[in-house]
Amino acid sequence: MTVEAVKWYRMAAERGHAQAQLKLGWMFTVGLGVPEDPIEAIRWYRRASEQDSPEASQMVDYLYKSQLGDDAEAVKWYRKAAEQGSV
């Protein structure tokens, strides 16, 4: 991923574009063009989740469970994803 692509996604995400927020979260999840950072990934996924993105809520669930070891928070986000029509 180029620096320009990362800049574009960040700009769109900061302006509220849910798909860009989801993509930026993924970039931070896997370290694609940015350092891998689960906390920063969660920040972007939460913003997308606020716009009813069940995929984003699932990723927050995943990161809390697998990366941060917080089962209680993971369950909260799993339920949110379910309420949004996922799982």
C-alpha cells in the first residue's frame, strides 16, 4: 500500500466515510501501509460501527478477544454486531 493510498483512506475516514474507516481499521489490524496497531484499528472500526457497520463491530469483537484478551468487551461487540444484522 502506498503512502498516498493511506493518506486518501485517512482523509476519507476522518470525514466520516464508513467504508474508509473500515479499510483504515483493517490497515492497522494487519499493518498494511501503517504499523500494526490494534488500539488504532479499534478506534476506526468503532467509528464505522457507529454508522451501523456490522463488519466493523465484528472486527472490534475479534481484536478485543484475540489481541487484547478482553472477553467481556469482545462479547459486548459481538452482541452489537448481532443487533446490526450480522452473525
